[in-house]
Amino acid sequence: MNACDILGVGAHPDDVELVMGGTIAVETARRRRVALLDLTRGESGSRGTPESRLEEALAAARVLGVAHRETLELPDGGLQPVPEQRDAVVAVVRRLRPRVVLAQYWEQRHPDHAAASRLVYDACFFAGLRNYRPDLGAAWRPRKLAYAVTMTEATEIRPSFVVDVTPVWETKLRAIAAYHSQWTPPPGESQKLPLDLYRERVELAGRRHGQRIGVTYGEGFVTREPLVVGDLLALEGESF
């Protein structure tokens, strides 16, 4: 892919689907060119192999209708906002030239998720500096960077905006279910599939965000800067 409208970035395969999969499906339905970037192969996870997770990630991408997906193969369990990792993301941003980047929220239980958030911010900043590492491509900085609010934070963090994902909710669930290796419990574990547990959490978060804007399901995002409003009468949603 030479250029995209939106780039969604996750630390591991399936991260994007869980927290922003509905939004991705909404945008691809609008015929926006969407790319996904997995920073690691998920090789340190308890289930699956890097090879199986890659196949699953590509299958999930097809469900969501994205135009391009790639993996950087940074170390799973070792993501850090260091120059060599940041520059790998810089090269992708400059090559794909996204107008909007969606990343994971910066306060996370999983250290890789928090590190991924910082990596994406730093990479988007440095990617826009003309004299910084010109060998990585021509300078390009996305217009907007937004952070997806995770399932566990859905009731605690007030999002800057919420996307109505009700029409594509089943698409999001199918994309999550594509990660078969992650939802197959090994011998000795509870017979209740982890997918069932995640569906409950995803459902709760989706309904919580949806409630904020008066729809069934939503996905919340945070921006560090205020959102610009050019026309008061174009504001969507109701106050009462």
C-alpha cells in the first residue's frame, strides 16, 4: 500500500480488534483505506504460535475489510520507547502516510500496551521532522492521533469522542473470533472458553460507550488536544 486514510496500531495481534475493531469496520464500510500494524507477533503469549497468529490476523483483517496489514516483529514482552523501535514505526508512518492514527490508550495493565502507545506517539512526531532520518522516507505527520479506551477502562475514563459501532457489532465479534488459537483452552483449564469471557467484557465496554451517546454499542477514544468544532448546529448527540 502506498498511502492510507487511517492506520490502526496494536502491540499484539488481536489488540486492534478488541478495542477499535468496530471503528475500523465502520471506516472500511465508508470505503476509507485502512491499514493495520501489529508491533509484535505475539510470540510470548500463552497460546498459539507466531505463524498461527499471523494467519489469524490476516483472517481478521479480511473480516474487517482492511486494505493492508503488516507486522513489525518487535519483541513481544520487550516493547520500549527506544530509538530503534520508534524508528521502525517511523518508517511505516512515512510509507503509509495515514491522515489519522488510532493507538492504544497510554495507561495500561499490560506493559507492552503502554509502551506501544508511547511508541506510536513518538513515531508520529519524529516522522514529521524533515531532517530526521531521511533514509526512512519523506517526512509525514498524521493530522490526528486518537487513543482507544480499553475494556477495563470503559467505565473510568470519559472519552473525547465515541464512535457508533452498532451496525457493525457482529463484524467486530467475528474478527475477534478469528483468533482461534487464543480462544482454545489447553487441557486443565476451565471448559468455559476464554472467548466467552472476552465477549462479556467486550459487550460491557461496548454498551457502556454506546450508552454515552444513546446507541447500543460504541467505541470510545481519547485525544490529548481539544476537538475543533466549526459549526455548532453540526454537533451530533443529545444533551438530555
